[in-house]
Amino acid sequence: MTPSEDAEGFGVTRRTVTNTVADGRPPAYRLGPRRTRLRLDELQAARRPTRMAV
């Protein structure tokens, strides 16, 4: 999926997806100098809330 497709599917901006990828979660796969692809399962895992210890 492209970052734009991911943003639309999750109801966030493309910039949010780009910033999340820049942080390293989820991993992004480069296909040339301008193409970036993400795996849906990795993106969904990154979007899940994490539990905090109390």
C-alpha cells in the first residue's frame, strides 16, 4: 500500500503516516528513490494502542 492509501484507510493525514514511518514504526520498503510501500499487517500493528504498566 502507498502512504496515501494508508492515510485514507485509517482516517489520518498522509503526513501522519510519513512521520510514523520516519520514526521506524512500521517499517517501510523503498522501491526506488521516490516510492515507498507499507505492509498492511505491519501498519495495523503499529496503529494498535500499547498497554502501559501501572
